[in-house]
Amino acid sequence: MKKNVLTRLFIAASVIGVLLFLMTCGKKEAGQVGNGDLKAIAEQRGLTPADLIAAAKTYVPTGKHDEYVMFSSGGHSGQVLVIGVPSMRLLKVLAVFTPEPWQGWGFSKETKDILKASYVDGKELTWGDTHHPALSETNGDYDGEFLFVNDKANARAAVIDLRDFETKQILKNPLSLSDHGGTFVTPNTEYVIEGGQYAMPWTGQYAPISKYKEQYRGMVTFWKFDRKKGRIIPEESFALELPPYWQDIADAGKKVSEGWIFMNSFNVELSTGGVEKGNPPFEAGASQLDMDYLHVIDLKKAEALFKAGKTKKINGFPVLTLDVAAKEGVLFFIPEPKSPHGADVTPDGNYIVVSGKLDPHATIYNFTKIKKAIDEKNFAGKDDYGVPIIAFDTAVETQIELGLGPLHTQFDPNGYAYTSLFLESAVARWTLGGPWTEKHGKEPWTLVDKISIHYNVGHIAVAEGDNVNPDGKYLVSLNKWAIDRFTGVGPLLPQNFQLIDISNPNGNMQLLYDMPIGIGEPHYAQIIKADKLKSWDVYPEIGWDPGTQSKSKYGIQAGEERIVRRGRTVEVWMTAVRSHYTPEHVEVRKGDRVIWHITNIERAKDATHGFALPYFNINLSLEPGETQSIEFVADKAGVYPFYCSEFCSALHLEMAGYFLVKP
Ligand code: RUQ
Ligand code: CUA
């Protein structure tokens, strides 16, 4: 420890020395930036050598790009945050489960339709509880093509296309109103996993709480993803019925464990709460027993049974029922220390790291041992639903004491695992064991370092740290509390993302930077190498519909603009280009139904136009090439000036027109 501090001070001193050398001996420009010199600035601002090193490690000069991109859940906003790493600059906020005016998300007909398809019984939802973004994978490695994310509040799953960073599809889970164990993908993105959380009778059904054991159920849904179409295919998707154990985080197996799914649960007590009736509250009731059950699911077998027609339609959706799953060897349980939370598969696929709030250990399961027990039918018994149980000792490799409240684990290429410690407000670094890490020559399964974070960390994200090929280098700690880290902004504080340098396998971790997140509460994030993302500069053709990623039948070229009346319907085909709309006058009669298509005919990068129409609550974002439509009834006579809501050019203010509604 002491040696490390000395080493760091030495490095710091060397860096300062070099900088001072540049300032004094070099040309003036080398050490002096504008009207300051580094030493004086550091002194004036009270920056230590360690601060200067942290700044040098995170600063991305103007015009330069970040090495990594982080996709983080945007919490209750129902959005996804895109953040550059290591600069921690916010690059974009992706609209997913909720309307977003700047992007016109939920204002055009095309985007409204995507949102509407995810409503329960058509009832509007204006928030989402986004939890776990999942990048698409090829052979277990991020491929940068798609992003998925779930909404815990209403059990929804979304597909985002990373060619244009726009949401393409949102699916409402047909069985449940609660999910948490999603989204996670299988190693070639064949399936997007959405696991439930709070058990309930299937959506739309009623059962009294006294019938909890018989009629409340958990579930995991396997959404079939079609990469060519860029869509989930509901007709090829199915679910697995689970006992009402309150399933939690899941992970897909990889390499040796490919084809298997691992999922925690935290209420095998079947506690039903009711503190007001003298029952134990959930927090106590669901923690009575020492063990919960790790769910081990044979997805390949489940898929084969689904394809063989062994499912039952519930709410019109194929479900592999619990009795079939238990009998056919699809589902197995292994005891896990009570109230587990994270379940993370190691890069080699052979270990599953499980940890939870109430046990200071990480429990490491060995997949080879699990598979052997299943093959040999070495079971310790069955649960009340007939599911075979594998004994804890049969499946466990080891347990490591990490600290208080271990939650989530990520990995690096140096044989280290990193686990967030919620209660301790720290991140632990420890060595993995087994063949994959033997080459690193370190003591296996050993805690080696800890770093304090500020405060109450939930998830952590290491660069590519949950795929088969982790990059390491950076770790972002996604902290729930900020307390004293930022200027006071009232009693609701920002949440704090902290960037940590984990690049030195033989030194300590170093805290580099705090990034306040002004919308809570973000959960998971994934960090991908920026050069894996191949996003479009402009849409491929003029008249593009991002909803279908193909040419819109309403897209037009310059010269094809027109207004056509059919009875009480008026249809408008309009173009937008710097700095005018064509046409500029649109006149209808009160009560007409207006269908209005606008195409941005620009081909220049960043030449986005908006379209704002007062009173009718419309704002669109039209990126170069894009076509979007609006539909409304002109229900009030008057004159409505419409205008471009993006400062697109010197004559942007003149980019306007009149929508006239005759009485
Ligand atoms: S759940 S910390 Cu993924 Cu832990 Cu939100
Ligand atoms: Cu177009 Cu401003």
C-alpha cells in the first residue's frame, strides 16, 4: 500500500517535472496556454499533483473524440444516456419509453405509433423505469449494432438501432406488469431476455393475496431478435412460467455455458407482506430463510419444447408452464445466500458470481459442476413446484469475503473482477481463479484492493466489462447518493457517476472524476469501444422513415410538394431545406382532418430542421433525409404561425409559415 502511494507520488512528481520543464525551457507555447502557466493555475485553484494527473487522464481536447461510449439507463426519464469516456461528456439523451420534444419523439405519427404499441390496454404511459441497457453481441462480444433496454415499471422492452440511435420498437410484456431481470442478450443476440420481478397473477387477472402460492407467478420472457429486420419477432418469442419467488437480475451464459440462463430470486419464503395486518413486512418476511434460489435455465431445451408446440397460450402468448419445465429438465434451482442481487457470468463463461445486500461474500458457482449435477441427476430434492434442486456444495466453487453489501460484478482482461459494495460505498477488486486467470500468476479468488466511492454504489460498468473480451482501463461507479459532492441544488440531489482508472494491474485504482447526473435513478450502463459504433451521418436517402429504416412512401423530392383535399381530409406534402418550407401557406377549414408529411431534403451533415406548430402541441426533429408525419384535427379556427425550431442557418428565423384555419 505504502509503496503504491510512493510510486504514485513519484509519477506525479515526474509529470509535474516534465510540465515545468516544458514551461521553463521549451518555447512559450509549450507551457503557457493562453494567459496562464500550469503551476500558477494549479496553485491558484488548489489542485494537487494527483488532481493534475486525473485531469490529464480525463481531459479530451476540443475537437477530439472519446475512446469509449457509455450507454446508461436514464432512470425514471424512460430514456438512455450516451456518455463519452473518459471525458464523461454527455453526448446524447435517447428517447425510449417517454415522449422527448427535441427529438420529436412521440409527436410524429410514426413515433407515436411505436410508443402506443407498448401501452397496456391503450392507456398512456408517460414514464419508464429504465434499468439495464444491453448492447447486441456477436460471439459474446459487443458488435455496436443495437441496444436494448427494459422498463421495470410496466414490464416493457425496447430495441434501439445504433445506426441512427433511435428507438425502433417497444414491446409490452403480455404476462406481467413488472420486470427487472432484463434486458440481457444471448452471445449472438438470438434472444433478448426479460425476467420478471414482483410475482402477480397474469396481467389482467385477479387473485386474492391469500392465493399467492397457487395463483401468483413469476416469469422470464425470451424475445426472439431478428438482426436483419432489426426487430424482435413476437411470434417467435415465448416465456417460461416461474414460481412466485420474486426473480431478480439475470445473465446469459457464454462460451462453456452458452445456451443457459442464470437468474436470482429473493422471496422463496413466499412472503406476502401485510404489515398493517400484523404480518411481517416484506423486508423481514422475504429474508427469513438463509437461502434463496439461483434459477438455472436450459434455454436450448426450452426453445426446442416451444418449437415442438409444448407451450400453452396465456394472454395469447406461448408459455412453457412450470410443470412442463420441471419435468422436462428446463429449470433447476441452487440455494444462494439470502437476498441476492447481482448474477454475473465471468468472461470464460464458467463461473457465475452472485452477491447480495445481506451477505459480505461473493458466492462463485462453477458451471461445470452444475452441468455435471444436471447430467447425473444429482439432486438434493425438489421445491414445492416440483423443480429439482442442486445442493449448494455441489455447485459452488468458493466464496470470497468482499465487504458490506456486495451487489454487481464486472471483469477486466487482467484476471480481476470488480464488485460494487453498496453499504460500504466502495468498489472491490479481486482475482478470479480457474484456467482463464491462471496465466496471470496471481493468487486466485483473493481480494486485492478497494476504493471508496461517493456514495452508495449500485451498478458498476467496466469498459466492455461484461462480455467475453473485457477491455478494462476504466470503471464507472453508478452511485445513488451524492451528499456533499456538488453545489447544493435543493433537497433532490443529482446522482453521481464516478470515473475510476483501473488500467494498472499492479497498482491501485484511482478515482478520476465525478459526473453529476441530473436525472435519476440510473441503474446499469455498458461501455463500448467507440470505433465499434458505425452510426450514419445523414439518412441514406431523401425521404427516409427511421421507423422502418427504409424509404417512406410519404417522402418527396424538391418540386413534388403539394396539398390535396379529399372530402374533409387535407393531406400536405412539404419539404424543408435551408431556409424555407415549401409550401409556406397551408389553409384548411375548421374540422378538417390534417395529414401532413415533411421531408428534410438536405444532404449535409448536421443540417437538421425542426417543425413547431403552436396550439396543436407539435414539435418535430427532421434530420437530413428524414420524413415524418403529423395527423390532427384542425378543431379551432385561427392563424397558427409554424416555424423551424432548430437554429439551422443565418435565415433560420425566416424559416416559417402560416397554417390558416378558416371558420
Ligand atoms: S438493479 S442498482 Cu440492476 Cu442493482 Cu439497479
Ligand atoms: Cu430550419 Cu431553422
